[in-house]
Amino acid sequence: MIKESKDIIILPDRFRDPYTFESVLSMNSSLLESSGTVDMSRIAFIEPYSMISFLLMGRNFLRKRGEKLKLIHIPIHIHQYLNRMDFFSKGIFILTETLPEGMSLKRNPISNRLLEITEIPGKERQGVNALSSVISIFRKRSELILKFWMDESIVDYFVTVLSELCQNIFEHSLDSGFVTMQTYKSGKENIARLVISDSGVGIRGSFEGKKTLNYKTTSQLIELALTTPISSKREFGYGLCQVNSITEKLKGTIFIRSESSSLTVLYNKIEKGKNIFHRNDLPYFEGTQIAISLSA
Amino acid sequence: MIILVEKLARECKIKSQDLITRPIGRSLFEKAMEKIKMTDKGETVILDFENIKVIDSSFIDEFIVRLIEISSTEDFYIKLKDISLMAEINIDSVFHSYSNYKDKRIAAAREELGRNNKYYIGPLTQEESDIIDYLKINHHSSLSELLRFSGIEEIKIMPILQELYSLRVIKKINNEYYSV
């Protein structure tokens, strides 16, 4: 972490994937103790997982401190992108600079390779309405979002994944969350990334009442939830299991982070040996953050 | 009775081709039961999913599983029709989980052959599967015909037929067995 002065925290250019973003998450406790001004001048690129996680950091700051994080020195292209993704419309941040007139990215059909950030409320009725709306927009844009992977069934697979993961927010997290999706280019690779995150009770908190489950670390519990139909509320569940099975069919990757742990499953690299990676020594961050990615 | 699920959803003010979440499953269940109450005892209720693309596990739990659970006490049979590939995958996953964790199997007859090449969805054995296929082709059969076809001894086939009847995937009328 770099502190320009006592009052300003400078964020590093570590918004490129869930792994590099860990260094930003490690600044969370310092951020909560700071005056709440964040310099974004060094950020050159932001992908969807980092964007949503930073949104959650801002929301946590607002909840704990009762004031909004102030973002300064945002590079214009980052500002344009965040604006296009509805990042600023959630009322979580204060902006000191506005985009120059005519610099906002147009919302035309060609740029619809994305789902803007949408809040999934923590209450069932509102959550269902928000989810229905997200799925309806996804269906309309799916040919553009999934252009490089398009086949007969992939849209329906993603509708199932969206449905299962968003329902976990209002059924289990005891909080509201956010969903977004985008296809973008990274080097020669095209990446489609769906991100669904909340800052609720986390996976361990959700399964607290299930004494019959046998696990030592949170990452082991995440793996159990991915591979066994367990549920925190009912006798059994299907959500994460089904998501795991679909990701395997699509040869994608799953990254799940909860509190101080994460689990990564790489179905695109099975032939190269080990494909499940556990981590349990990460900086603490509330809730559950999930990224499902395809690459081509 | 044929229940067009798309029409049922519209009656619940749901226009989407994707039926997802528990509340939507509960609404459709209540609506379906209003119609099923008007059927004769032992009637087959065909749930026609034409134009429905995705049904998720929560919806399946609240709609299909509940209808199957109540079908014994209310005396009707459920048959699924026009199931999409995704719906079939999700139903199969729910039925397998249910059967593993509740120590009680669940299955449903279907109108057309599925991707499992069977006329049902659910964790049934090969012997059970063969009997369902035979009844589907022949519509109905006596015990002696089933004994001849399957080659299973009578003492062994009776509990199999009883189990299939309990699962509501075959019908028994007098001493004849029928496909659903």
C-alpha cells in the first residue's frame, strides 16, 4: 500500500484479475482507518471481479464509517468504463471530477457485450424481480456477450448459473449483493467473466448450523459445497454443485472467495494435472465473491 | 389433463421463458393444484413445458417435486412433456440429490425419449427402466406378460412393480399395469 500523505491512499494497478486484486483487498483495513480519499491515477485496467470487489469495499466503508469514499485522479478511460458499467450510480462513492462533456461511452447495441452492475436485494421478493430483470437483459445480449463460445445450450447454461448464484444472495447471505458480466480482451485471449458478490455472512457463516459437515478450512467447505449437494437451510441443496458441473461442461474456471479463503477450479487446464487450488491465508474480507470465467 | 406450463405462468403474470426461483415455483404449484383438483382420481396430469427454456433447481423443488409428492395422496399421476435439455439436466440433478439425501427416490414419467434414452427422469434401476419402456410401447400389460418379457421371477418382480407404482411412474388398474 502506498500512502501519498496521511489522508490519501494510492491504489496500485492491481485490478487485472482476482489474484492480483488480493493486494488491493489487503489494503481494506487501512482504508477503513483512513480519511477516505483514494487516488486511482495508477490504475490502467479494471476487470469485472476487481470492479465489484472494489464496489463492496466502498460499501463496507460507507456502512462502517457512515461516509462515502472519495475517488480522485481517475484516468479518463477508467472513468468512462466505470461510468458505462453503472459503478457510480450506486451512491457509494464521491467523485471530485466529472467526465468532460461528450466523453461518456455510448450505450449502443455494439457495446452490449456486458451486463451493467445490478444490485440483487437481500429480500426474496425484490431479489426475484431483480434476478428476472438481469436474466431478461442477459438473454437479449447473450449473442454478443458469449459470441466466442456460442452454441445451442450455452445461453441456457449461463441462465442457470446466474439464477443459482443470485438466489444464494437473498437465500443465504443475509445481505444484498451485486452481479455483472462482461466479455473483454486480455492479450490474445477473449475472456467472458460473470461476477456475483456480496458482503454477507460468508460461506462459513451460512453453514454454521450444519454440524455434520466435516471440514477444517473454509476452502475445504467451499469445495464441499461445489462437489456435494449440501444446503445451509434444507436437507440438501444443488446450487453450487450445479454451477460447478456446468462450468466443467463449458471448460471454464471458478474462483470463489469467502472471508480469508479462496478456491480456484480450472476446468480449462485439466490435462495439465492439478486443477483445484486452496488458499486460506488471505486478508479478511466479508461475504462471498464468485467469478465464473470462460476463455477463448 | 394437460397443463401448459407457459400458460400457467402467464396466469401468474410471469411472461419469461425461464421459470426460476422458489416464489415462482410456489405460485405455479398453487395454480396447478387448482386445476388438478378438478381431475378424476387416477388421471394423468401432463405438464407441458413447450416454450420454456430454463427451469432451475429452486423452481423444480417447489413445483415438480411438490406435485409428485402430493400425487399419491391426491391420486393423480405426473408426466412431463417438451422438456428442454437444460430443464432435463436440472430436473435430473434435483431428483438424484433428493433420492440420495432423503433416502426415498423420486422420478417422473415423460412423454418423449430424453437424452438418457429413457421415458422417465430419475434414478431408476435397469430392471425398472426396462419395465417402463415395455409399458410405454405396449401401453398396458398383465403380470404374466411382464414376467415373460423381463425373465424376472414373480417373487422378485412384485416388489419392483410395487415400487414403480409408489413412485407414480406406472399405473395399476385391477391386475393390469399401465404406462402413465
